[in-house]
Amino acid sequence: DHQSGDPKSFPQYHYKDGRWHSGKGGVDRIFFNLPDLHARSEIDVLYFVEGEKDVERLRSLGHAATCCCQGAGQDFEDQHAAHLRELSPKRVVIIADRDDAGLKYAARFSWVCERLDIPFSVERGKVQALKSDVSDHLDAGYDLDQLESYDLEKLAADYPPPDTPTEVTGISATPYQLSPNA
């Protein structure tokens, strides 16, 4: 487990031709809990976290929360941006786990928010242990309003966006520079 230093793994399989095969098999990557998010009439704050455990914890407290499949190593694709645009939250709070992978994950998702012109912040829990997450923060007795803001300039400097333009659901731009497609 991640507490002992062993790497996490979440292998995925798909059923085809009467047997299980390794990999996703062309299945779209969507946000975890997407139907619940679509069922909401509006989303004031969407919490974006690293894993399903944290999503479920925040949902149990009545918050709109999601994450991507396959954990922090996940790249964001056009369909993620499309789902985010459809959900149209007023604000996104990205809660990074306390490790390098968590900050990289937060940086990649912040680029998507930036490209879609969705206000966002990057936060971390008060629990200082390596790999701690929002559930650890809540377990320690803290509330969500006690999360610590992460400096976005430091995030961009430590995890710079790609230099090449990317296509994001109707927007062709380098991160931090919006330019709608004609």
C-alpha cells in the first residue's frame, strides 16, 4: 500500500470475445461519479481530488466532488475538458495530495480549468505527512475551509505547462493563453 511505500496499481481489463483482456479497450475516460454531478442543477464548487476514496468522503459531506480514473498519473484528454465544460461549475477547488505526483496532477488539471476560463484554486490539507490527502485532513479534525492554498505561480514554475498548443473542446490554446477556435 502507499503508506508502506509500495506503489499503487489499478489494472484495468475489458471483456471481449468471451474473455478478459488487459487494458481499457477503447472505453472513454470520464470523471468518477459523473452521473451524480450531472444530476445536480448547478455546481457552485466542484472539488477535484486524486482518488475515489476522497470523492466519496466529500460526497458524504454533501459536496460535489470528482477525480479521474487511473490516479495521479492520468493525462487529461478532450473528453475530460468536455465534461468539465458541461458541468460548468462556478469554481473548482483542486485538492492536491502531499507528494510530487499530487502536485503534478493538480497542475495538469489547473491547465484545463485555465483553458476553459473556470476559476480555480489549488489547495492542500494541513496534515504534513508525505502522501496525505483530503481524507487525512478531515480525519485530523480540520474542515474544508481550513485547507491551505498552494501558490499558483510556484505551481506553474515547478510544473510548467506544455509549450505546444493543445486542442481542448473548442479551444485551441497553450495553457494560460485562451484563444477560441474560429
